[in-house]
Amino acid sequence: MAIYNGNGQDNQIIGSILADEIYGKNGNDILDGGDGNDLLDGGNDHDTLYGGQGQDTLNGGSGNDNLIGGTGDDVLIGGLGQDWATYTGGGAIVANLATGIVTGQGIDSLSGIENVMGSAFNDILQGNASANKLSGGDGDDRVIVSYGSDELNGGAGIDTLDFQLTSAVQVSLTQGTYYINTTNGGTATGFETVRGSNGHDLIIGDNLGNVLEGRAGNDTINGQGGNDVLIANGGNDVMTGGTGLDTFTVAAGNGNIVISDFTSGSDRIDLSHYFDQNGNSPVWSGTATQSGANTVLNLTGGGQSVSVTLNNVVVASLTANDFINGTAGLLPAPYIPSADIFLVTPHANIQHDVQTIHQFDDGLDLIDISPLGYVYDPSYNDYFSANWVNDWTQQGNDLVITFYNTSNTSYQGMQTLTLVIENAQIGQFDGSDFLF
């Protein structure tokens, strides 16, 4: 074991392959443990500590420090100041500052850490009751909001701001702000998706394509610009798409829902929670009636009832193309489903690309992966590509297929293409869902 000490200046000290002890003391130090199970102590001032390989203990001391544990099960102690835990390894992390545990790149124990920088993968970050800074980095990240006055940044990718742990919220992606119970709040930038609380929420999107979900409670959801997906998930919700081609999803639960600006021929109503692609259901039935200037869709079944009011819409103007599932029993015209083909194309100048399919109708729609060069091999009765391999995982309600370009054998330089199919299960997919 070797012991290294700083000299009170701004030192850069790199350890050996053994178990080292490195003490920065005063100064803005950069300490790197290298291999082995190391102890790094930044001392005073603003330090950067790299654990490297092994099971390391990093103590920032006083000052605003940045702790990078590296591989292994590490202990990260922030000490005084506003300290960061940063993750640069080869996999997604799940970080929870409330419990002080981070998994995914080993199992790390955190204390005195206020802020987390996520990896280049699909991370889940959660703060604590203090004021935190949480940044997702690259990848499709989910940030679970707590009650501190936080600074939240989704980073690159399709990122989700999740209020499942809070009471009623007011959140605006346009302004980049949120408030819990109208007072306690913070900033939120770089997010494309918002999932509200179980209270009465106000959720406002921005000029990009957003996915905005109210969860339970009587919610007001406004998509603003872009082609948005607005989701009513129980309660008496009011949804306004704004400009763009919007999809209004009626997901679950009793409620009286109002869609304030539905435009036939451009917007769509998703009733696939209740009906299959042919508009049939063993439980639910529905009608569409004219009520003054508005159209009212009444859905009943399973001891529940849902009404959807389309403001200033004449029922006779609606067609099957205005719906994603559910027109049988609602409209007199027969429902004739049309298939969508989603093209998956790698981009040579994007090393870690993420592509998302928001609404895939299994058994109807198709995913075209022919640009990846997959061909049929009769000896294995399967499809293979000369340059790409794939890995399938289930992440919550979503199916995630990650394609790896094996033409570059360096792991750090390997190109990846991540395909996220929302609200899809691994078991429902086979070769018939793809075009090769």
C-alpha cells in the first residue's frame, strides 16, 4: 500500500495498481486512485476524485467536490459544500439520494452528496428533501421529483419528469419551472415527457412534441406547440393540444374528460385502453352523441363510466381515422384499420442514437429494420446482420431494443441505436412485426 500527500497547492496525484491512500489536503486537487481498493480524501477546497477500479472510498472534504467512483462498489462521501456524484461508466444507473444508494455501475453508498450527474445511458435519478441538482446526461432518462427546490436537467435523449411522489404540481416545459402545492418548486429543462402526480395538476408542454400525462386527479393539460400525446388517466381532466397534430389518450378510470380543441382529420383520439384495433371489447361499449355544439363520447364497462366531450365538434364530422381503436359502436361508419410502418435508420454521425415509437398497434403496424442489413438464415430459422446485434429488455411498460454495431470492436467507440417501443411487452413481438 502506498500513501500520497498533497502539498497545499493544486495537486494532481495518481495512485498505483495497489490499494492506495491519497490525501489532497489544501488546494483544488485532482486525485485518481487507479486500480486497487483506494482511500481518497480531497481535504479543503474544490476537488475532483476518481476512484478507478476496485472498491474505493472517496471523501470530498470541504468545498464543492466532484466524486467519480468508477467501477466497483464504492463509498462516496461529499462532506461540506455542494458535492456531485458523477457516473461515466458503461451502463445505466438508478440513483436515489433519499436512500443514498446508486446501482447499475456497482452498488455505491452515498452520503453528503447533493447532486448527481447521470451516465450516457437510460438512467433513473431521484433526489431527497434537500435542494438537489440532477442531470440525466445522454440517454432516455427519468427524473423522479421530490420535495426539495431542485434544478433538474434531462440532458440529451427523450427524458421524463416524473411527479409520482409529490402532491399536486404546476409544471411548464415552456418556462422550465415546476411548483408543488403552488409554492415549493424548482427548474426543469431538457425534458420531453411529463408524468404528473395523483393530485390536481396543471401540465404545460413546449413547442416540441411532448408526452404529457395527468395520472389521477382533475388535471389540466396543455400541449402548446408540436405533435403531442396528452394522456387522461382518471379524474375530470381538460386537455388542450395546441398547435400541431395531437393525440388525446383516454387511459383509465372514471371521469368526465374535456378535449377543448380537437380537430377532425388532424388530431386523433386513442381509445386502445378500452377497445382492440377492430373497435371491439369484451367489457366496454360506447356511443357518440351530439350535445349542443359539442360531441360527447360515453364509454361504459366493468363498473366504470367515462365521458369525453369534444368542444365545438359535430359528431357527423368524425371518421374512423380520427380514432386509434374504438370506433365500433361509437360511429356508424365501419372501422377499417390502416397499418403504419416505422423505419429504423442508423445515422453515421450519431454514436448513441435513440428512436422512439409512441403508438405501435401489434398485429397491424410494422417496424422496418432493413437499413440494419438483417437477412434470413434458413439453417437457424432466424434473421442475422453482418454488422449489428441486438438486445431486448423490458423497462416498465416499454420494450427497449438496443442494436450494437459490431463493425467497431472497441466498446467505447461502438455505435448503438436504441429503439424504444412505448406500452409494448416483449412477449407480444415476433418476426411478423418486422420488415427485413
